Amino acid sequence: VHRGRVFAVDVAGRVFAWDLARAAGSSPDPECVPAAPGATSHGESVYQWNLAESADGRRLVLACTHGRYARHEKRGRDGSTKTVHWFRGDGVRLHELDVGDAGGRRWRRVTSLGDRALFLGANWPLWAAVTVSRGPPGQVARPNCVYVASAVLFGYQDEDFDVVVPDLDDGSCRQIKVSDRDEDEDGFVIPIWFTPTLQMWSRRAS
């Protein structure tokens, strides 16, 4: 939801908008938002689209995470090996649009998030609640990075990651495994992002 309208993106990167007041009346059909230039898949074998608001809430952000599958030799518990295709992230392309600009309605390429980090996935997108500083190599949350949890409802059993992390500073792309599930197990857990809320609880003396 952005500026009183519902926005959605399909698997091809096309963005649609619904005005809630009109959708409840006689005009339920969505408006097709102009496509972002250069935001197509460019032939990558795998790509995922997400929508978010800019950190200041003024613009709509379109993110395209892209990658490919690479052959990998996987060793089983019995010592046997088999060839699997594991996904390797290549990066992310970001565009933003001021939907209130009736004159232009043009997407603009975003090349930096500054000292912020953006978290995308199957649930509501989040920005880092506070600015993030770049620390030691093992630091998980880094500035100018996009953290993308897979939004696939039915996962691939041979995947060895849960989150893809493109870094807009150096163009690198990390993959992080946060769950402790075994790749050979049935089922798939989709990671989601949330902001914890801390409350003080006072225990009344009995």
C-alpha cells in the first residue's frame, strides 16, 4: 500500500495499481503503471520482483533480483555424489517512481541506498530501523545492501541458502543460510522479516 493505493508486481516485472475507492465502486480494473526502463530480466535464468516504499515514504521502489543456476557436485550422506543446480545471485536492479508526479511518471534508477539497508521478501518490506555502519567482514547487516528472502511458495530442495544479499557498494552478491533445515528434508520454510517491539513487564508482588 502506497499513497492510498494498492500496488502489485507480476512475475514479468509489470506493476499495477488499484485505487481502493474506485475498486469498491464501478471501476475495479487496475491501472497499469509505466514499465521501468532496463528493468527486464536481460536473459538471466532466474529473477524475482519486489515492491517497497522509499525510506522517506515518498516514492515507490521496484527491485529486480537476478541470478542463474550453476552445476554443483553434492555429496550424500552415503558418500555418493550427484550433480545438482544451485542458484547463484548476480545482483539487484532498483528503480523508484514518484506516483504523485502527474507530469512525468518516470522511473529513476537507484544506484545507492546510502547508510540504509532494505529487506525484501514474501512479507511487508522493511528498511533498517536505524542507519547501519559498515563493520568487520563477518557483519550480517550492512549499509547499502538489499536483503532478499525467497518469496517462492514451493522451494527447491537442493538450495543451500535462504537470503540473497546484493551489495550496491562493490557489486558483490552474498548468499546466507539462516535456517537449520536439512536440504534432504521435505518441506520449505520461507524466512520473513519483522521489527521486534520491546515491552517492559512489571511483576506485581504476591
